[in-house]
Amino acid sequence: MTNARTNPTETKPRFSKTDARFWRERLFTRTTDEFQVQIGFAGKQERWPLHTANRDEAAAKARDIYKSLMAAGYDATRDKFKPWIADAEQNKETKLTVGEFINAAKAVFAGKQTTFTTYERKFRFLVAQLIGMKADKHRFDPVEGYKAHRAKIDGTPLEDITPDKVQRWRVAYVQAAGSPIAQQHARVTVASVIANSKALFSHKKILKHLSLKLPQPLPFDGVERGKLPRARYQSKVNAAAIARDAYAELKDAQPELFKIFLLALGAGLRRGEIDSLTWKQFNFRNGTLTVEANEYGGTKTDSSAESIDLSADVVAYFQSQMKKSKSDFVVASAVDPEAHSAHWNHYRSNGHFKALIKWLRGKGVKDRTPLHTLRKEFGSIINQKFGIFAASSALRHSNITITRDHYVDRKERIALDMGELLQPAKEAAQ
């Protein structure tokens, strides 16, 4: 009898790739006892972990993988036999980034685009703080630096911005400010950043209109903006003296600056309201000026749209100026009123504003926003003459709390006359 092992004419049996026995001798192990197999498909070789140390079970699974590749293709086979890869790619695809969220929120936000611009600017600042981005000069490169800075922020996964990180940043930012005064300023900054960023996640205005899969918890769930330092306005200027100087120095020499000055101090108008004000908003017969939306700009809030009573002198001045004017606008400017963006505040009278601010600083108005200081002086004088409710109405605030906490200063002295209390004691001693 011939020995099969030494018979040169006898060949090993051949098995089809759909037979588990074909794969049995093609299994191998790596760092563990569990078998793996390499299968060629669509021009590439790929390893498939079989998750068993039993050779027969591994061979059967290798056969099943091959049959699936032939019948269903690579993607379906990978999803079935390498589900961890499919899960990882799915998570990667659905991981919402900061930039994607901002763009989606912008598309459904029904308010002013300038308001949304503030929201996203503050939120991006916070994200940059949380991911440890350093503000260097390259950030301000008008092309490449800006793009790289924005791309890094916008590419941050939204799920990385968590309430506990925001809370830790809020505390650390204030503590890092140093002195008590610096910490007060830092608390105001933190409150502004959190309040504006949090507005992006308003369910009523934005989230209910989105179909995105948002992380839970949301970035600002349970985060408070923090207690603000008292910000009641304290007058440090002599409004009457500045008004006299404006009349003497600006009225004839720089009439556009004088118009802005009168509208801010004499009517309490905001910068944007002054910039877009047209002559037809005056009612000279009634002595009023109506703040309202026009083709060049809107109002800050619904309560901002209101008629303002003007003094006789102010009415007479603007009536005379209208006769000389060749512009629809009260404040004339060479800047095209259409050269603006809906996404940020653009002032056609910006050159005049800057010139008046410089003039005001020369008169001792050292506040960060000198034009707004004139509006606060207007409110304080109305409060002194007519009371807080009249001041709130004249400033066109939505509630009296805003007026009391931020806009009016007490002009009159409130002091207890101790001399009167001590007088009887003095007389009794005599």
C-alpha cells in the first residue's frame, strides 16, 4: 500500500471560498489567542477580527464575511462584522460643531441680524477662552490669520462646551482680573458674554426651530450670569457748562456736531437713532420728534418707538436747519446710507460721531461712551425736574428698573440737617 504522505501524485483537496474549510488554514493570531483572517475584496486586503479562539468557529465566521462581501458589498459587511467602526464614523458624522450650530441658528433667528452678530461674537469669544486659544497678532491678519482663528473655534465640537466648563471659566476669569476694581469690570464682561451666548440657546427664539441633534446638557444649562456690580449712573460732568461750550464752539463752526449734541442731550436719542433720523420725523407744529423705523434703520426695541417732546428753542433751531439742508437726513454725511451690512452696526455719520467724542473728551467727559453719557445726562435732568417715571418714559425704556439702575443720577442733595436736630439741645444748655 502506498503511503499518502509520500505519494507525489496525490493532491490536497480543494475547497470553495464559500466553504469554511477553505478558511480554516488561513487563520492567524496577533497579540491575543483570538483568530483573525485577511480577505481580499475590491482590490484591497483587509484584516477581520473573528473574536474567537476556536478554529472551526473562526473559519465559519470568515466564510460568512466572504459571502457577505460578495452578496452585500463592503459597507454592509463592515457594518455587520465591524460595528465599532461604523459607530465611530456615525458619531463623527453627527458630532455637531460650534460653527455648524451658529449657522443653523442664524438661519432661523427672526430678530435683528445685528443682535445675532452680538450673540455669535460673544459665544465665539467664550469658546476661544475654553479651548485655550491665545490672542496673538496673527489673529488680526485680515485674511489668513482671521480664517485660521475662526476655523479653529468653529471646528470645536459643541458637546465640548459644557456647563461645568463655563462655570469654571466664569469664576477663573473674575479671579484672574486682580484688583477689586478690575474684578468688577471682569464681572460685567462675564455677565455680558454668558447672557449673549446663552441667548443662542433660547428655546423660544431658536431651538424649537432647529432639527439638530444637540448635546445634553446644553452648554449653559444651570449657568447663571452672576451678580453684577451696581452700575447706577453717577454724573461726573457739568451738563450746563458743556452745553454752553457746545453752543459757542460748535453751533456755527461745526453744525453737524452741534445737531448730534442737541439730539443726544436735548432729546436723549441713541447713536443709531441720530444716524438714521430724517427731517420728516419732526413735527414742528406740535414740537415733537418721533423715533420710529424708517427705510434707513429700525428701533432698538418696540418700546423705543415713541414721540419725544422738544423744547421751543430746540424746535426753532432744527426748523431753521431743515430749511438749509439738502439731505433727507437731519445729520448730513457724504457716506452712502446704503453702504451697510445687516449684520453689524454701520453709521453713515461715524466721522461726525468720532469728532464730537474727541470734543467731549476735551471737555472732561471721560466715560467709555461719551455720546451715551449725554443720553444719561438727559435722563438725569428729566428725573430731577419731573421724576423717575417721566425719565423712564422720555428715555423710552421698557421698564423703570432699567432707568433707575443704569441711567439716572440724583442731581439734588439729600442731607439731614443735623443743626436743626441739635438746636433744642443748644438752647436747653444755655
